Amino acid sequence: MEKLFQVVDQRLAGYLEQLKAFLSMPSVSADPENKAITADTARWLADHLKSIGFPTAEIYPTEGHPILFAHYPGPAGAPTLLIYGHYDVQPVDPLNEWVTPPFQPDIREGRIYARGASDDKGQLFAHIKAVETVLRETGSLPVSIKLLFEGEEEVGSEALGKWLPAHKDLLACDVLLISDGGMIAKGQPSIDYGLRGLVYMQVEVEAAKSDLHSGSFGGAVANPINVLADILTSMKDKKNRVKIAGFYDDVLPISPEEKANYAKLPHSDKQFLKDTGAPKLFGEKGYTTLERKSARPTLDANGIWGGFAGEGAKTVLPARAGAKVSMRLVPNQDPKKISDAFRAHVAKVAPKAVRVKVSEFQGGLPFICPLTDPALQKAAQALTMVFGKECLFGREGGSIPIVADFSALLKAPVVLMGFGLPNENAHAPNENFDLDNFSKGIKSSIAYMHLLAEK
Amino acid sequence: MEKLFQVVDQRLAGYLEQLKAFLSMPSVSADPENKAITADTARWLADHLKSIGFPTAEIYPTEGHPILFAHYPGPAGAPTLLIYGHYDVQPVDPLNEWVTPPFQPDIREGRIYARGASDDKGQLFAHIKAVETVLRETGSLPVSIKLLFEGEEEVGSEALGKWLPAHKDLLACDVLLISDGGMIAKGQPSIDYGLRGLVYMQVEVEAAKSDLHSGSFGGAVANPINVLADILTSMKDKKNRVKIAGFYDDVLPISPEEKANYAKLPHSDKQFLKDTGAPKLFGEKGYTTLERKSARPTLDANGIWGGFAGEGAKTVLPARAGAKVSMRLVPNQDPKKISDAFRAHVAKVAPKAVRVKVSEFQGGLPFICPLTDPALQKAAQALTMVFGKECLFGREGGSIPIVADFSALLKAPVVLMGFGLPNENAHAPNENFDLDNFSKGIKSSIAYMHLLAEK
């Protein structure tokens, strides 16, 4: 392995030149005029893969931007590692805030500046360079490698979502590796092994047909704002636990191993309060801040409206009011079961003096890769080896629906091995990627292939 | 009295011509360009009062539109009746919906059509014609009559509010009569003897400094919408009683006489539900619909806002949310005491994980003229005599702050004797006034003067 790492160091300048060429392609997926450019980028990538030895690199046209799939078979009986990434990038506005043009990659102070440098071209390319390094030095790979690169991640992965089910066999693998995220801090490797799911509902309450005068009618007709407030309040108890029947039934408890991991993560409640500006912590009793915001399910109103919200006083008894309410789910909660329970709860608590409508927006499954999974442990081992510091495990409170979808479809562990750093301006002007993480990313990928090949 | 009523009938055509002249003056107070016109109208009224025998009719200029005061002394020891009205009118938009122009009074189908016909020039003028009739027939009045006409009722009576305290002695009276409202239905005289007061508050809740991602932060930071909902819910119990400490302490209970009166009022819960479109009645347990909406205090949210209220789903944990909450008060609740209790309640229930700001808008005192007050009973007697049907007593759920202000300042009973009818389009195109009510209004005023003079 040391030998391979040395080769990476020797070839790094050349790899960076290739990365520059990749980054100079303006593959902004949000722009519908850009189809020729994303097609060119996918073709460039496919050609590049073939040039480094992939027997095939297939481009799948879609209604949107193309999907690229390549496969390099490993030894008989070796496990298959599927690596996911995306070659599309965010728009570049505001362009005038860029120090150097977004599609003219520039290296300064140990970073490469360009749109897509960190999210996700640089990360994706590190894995390609890992494969290339191993192939050129040893003539083969210790595992089978499958690559899946899409061109619509920044606009919702619609084409991929449609494409996946029919290509389940093509993607069959033992581990799915996603490098489209980050690590806690420079020099501190970490892996997010869990994501929360999402159920997003809307509740609308109507009493009278039209707005009424609060003097002439107040006291005789239900007030939809007050009723809506009662409905929201009924959903939580004083300990900030969700009171919807069955809500916690399937929740996977936080294991002692996880508790131990949480304790290792850098976090200060004091700093957290300073960063958010909140006067005091809040949430479900019995759990730490990090646990509450990543490993425990929540219920939050995301918006509310009704009646008069302008300046001054208007004595209206409004006809209707509404709220958006979302629930972050944790493994093994089922979004469908939770949304049904939510509907049942509203139906139960809403008084007969109002009409209530409950609707639902697109949600997503929660995801977890068990801490004990060898695929996860080996990934951490690879990172620890390359970065020279113990890899930490975290759970992310947000949702990446495609991860849970992959996990459910492929029935394989999903490892989120991210090399981005917190201040790399993904989605903002002057996006950049740490060069040290680029080379360590290549090495981590090499190390992971070899560790996976070990029985 | 019969004789005087006959004279009214004989002179009605002439009185109507004079009313037309009064109605043809476009005294729209909302238009700041209209000062010359309102000044003309006040002068016309003053001249008219002098022409029918008032020794003086004083015009008080204000920063806005002028106030007119006139006094005709009665016999020594006779009570003084102060009559309030307003000569300003609402704007006329949308002009194209008027069948005949708003300031070219037109008589058709027993009604006179013009802006201000019902609200309030026609009603005010009926009292002037009552005085004129009595003066011309008998050479004197049975009571002292004071007239107070303002020109800013439709824009908030600001000038009158400032003027009143310094003119308390000038306005000293035994009864204040206000004819700026209506009766239940044509042919059914009624008097509103109570009005609710108002306290109007705003509650703003802030948790974090700025909006946060509900995935990354949900569960760790308070949600201002949920907290606001909890605060609103904490204000009422399951029987729809207000839970703010001390809220009901000073509430005047509904007397058995009032209960009996309420029972006489035309009301159908079924029709009420049909009119409002509400699926079911709602409100404080133990009271009828009419009682709840006029004689019992209420608490209603008038508006609420916070977070994302657009189409679709946005996973925001909002930084702040707010609501407007008003309380209708009944005698003898004190707005100051209630707003203090409201603030204390919010301070008590709000969790320390949020910052809360409570502010207050202009409110108003509740008002009641006790049912047993002779001034009220004699007014009802006058109406019963003229209309030939028993006068009913009602309480109005809305607030007219100036009425309570008058009542508090003058320490005299206030009688709301209105001659408007429900479908006279006050504040709307094609405003009109029933001619039968115009003549019965004159007669009722004559009858009232005489009844008040009786010991």
C-alpha cells in the first residue's frame, strides 16, 4: 500500500492537470440550455475511463442529463464496490464574487478553485485516480469496481430515480460508496453513517366560509388559528416528545456503541447556542443535543399562516388558517405509517366546528448503516490509515432521499465517505477543494479497495 | 303627541327636500382635499340650526374636520338630552356601481338613495326635524337639547377624541343619545344597550437568530411556531374559557332580565350556521350563541405568520413567528388590567428557549347602559309607541370606542337609538335610508323628548 501511496504523490501534478480539464467543463445542470455541455462532460468522462483501462463506459441518455456507468471486473469471488458521484455542478451566480472565473480552475494556497471542485467533481475524480493508480501499478484491481455518475444531482436526480429500478442487476454490489459530502474538519476523518428521513404534511383548517368581524361573531364561530394552534400543541408533550399514537413504535434506539461514538464527536452546547443565537437548548428530554438533532425523530412546524399579518390591528375572525408540519424520521420509522398516524391524529383532535384538510408532500426514508457493518468499519480503517487520526462516526439530521433509495434497492451497505471540508463554498462563489484531501482521497480509495478485498 | 306626529306627516315632503340638500354635499372625510367641503357642510348645518331657532350653533375648527355644537335650553329644571351624530360620509368607490350618483339624492320605492343617507346624515337630520317640529308647534322644548355633530367618524374621530376632555362641561347632560346604528329589522324597533370593549395584542416569538435547516437543527433548537401555538393553546381551556389568570374577575354576569330579553330576540342557530357556513357552533360552554357573541368576553387570534407559507415543501426551522390576538371585553372588564394579565400569562408560559415580545394596539372600553336605566326604558317606550311594536334590547359584540369614552366622560347613560336597516348599504354603493324610518325617527325623537321631561 505504501508503494501505491508514493505513486499517487509522484503522479499528483498530472492528476491535477486532468482534474482541471474536468473542472473547466461548465456542466451546470440547472440550465436547460446546457444539454450539449453535460453530454460533452459525460462523454469526456467515459473516454477518460476507457483511457485508463475500463473495458466499457456506457452513457445512458435520459430525458434530462445522461447517466454514466462503467465496470472493471475484479478477481473471481472478489466483492464489488459501486462508487456513486455526480458530474453536474451548481450555477455560478453571483459571478462577480468569484476571484477567478468558475470554469478556469486556479490553484492557490493549497486549494483548487472552480465550480464543482468539492461538489462533486474533485471527490469523484479522486476515486477514478485511485483505480488508475492501482491498475497501472498492478495490472488489476483487488475488487470489482462499478462507477455510477449522474448529471442531475443538483436538480433533484429525477432521471436517476426513474433509471434505477430497471438497472438493479447492473448495479448489484457488496458496498455502495458515496463521496459527495464532507468530513468534520481538516485532518479529522469522519463518516456519516445515518441520515434522517422526512414526512412533510400540510394542515388547513376552515371554520366559516369567509372572514368575519371578530366583534360581531367572536365567541360563536370557531377560530381556525386557535384550532390550528391546538392541533399543533396536541402533537407534543411537555417533554417535547411527539404525542402522535405509534410515532415511536419503530424507532431504532441509540446503541451503547453509538453513544460512545457521539461522545467522541467535537461538540459544545455553549458554542452551539452562540452559533444559532438561541437563548437556551430545547428538545426531547433524555438526549444530548447531537443525539436530538440526528438520531431522534422530530416534529416541527415549518410554516404557518392565517388572518391578518400586516401592520397594526384588524379585527378579523379569519375563515381559514394553515400550517406546514414536517417530521424527521429515524431508522426504522416508515414514512407511510407515520403520515397515516399524523392524519389519524389530526382527525381525532380537530373539533367538529371546523373542516380540516391534510395533504402531504414528497418525503424520504431514513437511512442507517449499522456501526458494526464491516463495510463501514473498513472504510473508517482506510481513512484512519491515510489521515493518521481515528475516524469518527456521525449521524446527519438532514435527509438525502437517494441514499435511502439506493440502500433499499441494492440491499447493500452504503458508506458516505466524504472529502469536502466545511469552508469549501459548495453552492457558493469561490468553491474550492483542498489539495491535501484530493490526494488523501485517492489514497483512502486505494486503501478501501484493498481492505474490502481482505476476507 | 298625536298632534305633533300629524305635523311631521304634513311637513315630511319639505323635510325631505332639506335632507336632499344636506345629502348633496359630498362631505367625504377620508379625502384630505375635502376640507373646504366639510367646512361648508358644517356651516350649512349651523345655519340650518339657527334658521329653525337655535340661539347659537358653534363651529369648532380642528386639525381635521370641524365639530359643531348647538344648544337649545329647555325649561328650568328640565333634563338635558345631548344628541350625537356625524355629518361626514364614507368614500363612494366603486362609483360605477351606483344606480344614481351618490351626491344626487334620489327617491325611489320608499327609500332615499345617497351616500350618507343612512350613515349618518338621515338619522342625524331626523333629530333636527324633531326639534324643529316641536319648536314651531309649541314655541319651546320640553327638555334642553344639545347637539354634537362631528366630521371624522368615518376616519376614527381623532379630532373629537382630543376635543372632548376640554369640553366636558359644555356637554354636561342627563342622557346622551346616539343615532348612528340600526334596528333589527324593518318594523321591529330595537336598542343596543351594550358593546364589547377590545384589547388587541401582538406576540412575537424568536428562537435562533436566523432561519435554520430543519434537518440539521430540528430537535435541538426551539421552533417558534410550535412555541407560539403552545402559547395560544395555553390561553383557553377545553370549554373555551379563557385561562388567563384574572380574566373573568370583573365580568358583569348576564342578569335574569337580560336573559329574558335575549330570549325575545329573533335568532336561529340553524340560520346562523347557514349564514356563516360554519359546520358547527363553537364557544364557551353554558351560554347561547347570542350571549357568547355579545355578552361574554372572548379571545381570538386575528392573524398568525411564520416560516414558509408558499407552495410546496421547504424544510425550514424558522427563526421567528408572530400572532395578533384580540380579546373582546364586556362590562366591567378593564382593558389595562386585561392587557397586563395577558402579558403576565405569556411571560409565565413561554419557555426560556425563546425570546418573546408582546406589544399592544389601540383598544377600547366595553359599554353597557343598565337595562333598568330610565333613560333606556323611556327610549324603548318612545320607539314602542311610534313603531307600534315592543322595542327589543340587544347587545352588540363589536366595539365603538367613542361610546364608552362618552359614557366614562359624561357619567350619563348613553342610548343607542338607531334607525338604519340591515340592507341599507352603509359603506357600500347605493346607500339608502328608509323613508318610513325617517319619519318614525323624527316622531321617536319627539316622543323621547317628552318622555324624558316626565318625572
